[in-house]
Amino acid sequence: MTVTVFLKSEILARGQPDEVVPAMRALAPLARSDDLLVFDDESGRQIDLDLREGAPAASRTRGRPSLGVRAREVTLLPRHWDWLATQRGGASATLRKLVDEQMRKGRSQRECRDAAYRFLSVMAGDLPHFEDAVRELYKGNEDGYNHLARDWPPAVRDHGRALAWPGA
């Protein structure tokens, strides 16, 4: 997971959580805690990082921590279970393979735009033309988004664009 850290409307750091925490710790105490925000670059969601000295970058759970295996329930129809039973490696291996294939395809346009919206709602929700810029974002109109967001802080505008149109 990569994250982007914003100090007010500027990017402070970007990288893996354990890579950005030192930059966050190095800051002088802030007057407002919401001046320092961290966003997951995949989902656009605001996240919290533990800034205490010696705190692990991510919490560990029991079980097989090196793989991060979590037992969950999957509900399928009998024909799905029958098909899975015929697959080499069993149901779990087949499901992991199918999920990995889909993940390699990357995020859909809708997922990218939703990530941009989540980020922009926090960082640009009070800025001029926010609603119109979001409409253009969901239409897939990058030029319209750029026009309406032209007066926003550049780091916010550009990060929103990068989430909505990755690789553009």
C-alpha cells in the first residue's frame, strides 16, 4: 500500500506507511490535527497511521502473519462449489488465483473516480466549483475537471486528477 501525506494543501510525503511516518514525526506540533492527513493511494480513503515511537507500521494478527491469511466465509451455489472441487489446488487456491487475475487487471474507471471523489471530498469539498468538478470527473471529462479545478491548490488538484485518471 502506498499513501500520500498532506500537510494542509501540500504533499509532505508519499510512499509506504513506514517510509512516510518519519517525515510526519519530524513536524513541530500542529495547531490543528486535521492539517495533517494521510490518504491511501489505491482507494482515496483517509487513513490513520500510528506515529508513536516503536509502533509497528501495521498491526499483526494471529495465524499465518507472513501471508496475512484470514479465514472468511464465502457463499456460493452448489454448482459453484462443484466446479471449484474439480479445479487443481482446491477451492481456496482457485479463488485466490481468480482474485489475483482480477487485481492484475487494475482498477476500473469507476473505482478510480470513486477514489478521486473520496480524496477530493475531504481536501476540496469547500473549494469553489467542487460539485461541478466532481460531475466532470464522473463524466470522464478530464479537461472539464482541469478547468473547474484550475484555482485549487495544485497538489490537491493534481492528486485528484492522478487518482481519477491514473497513467494519464
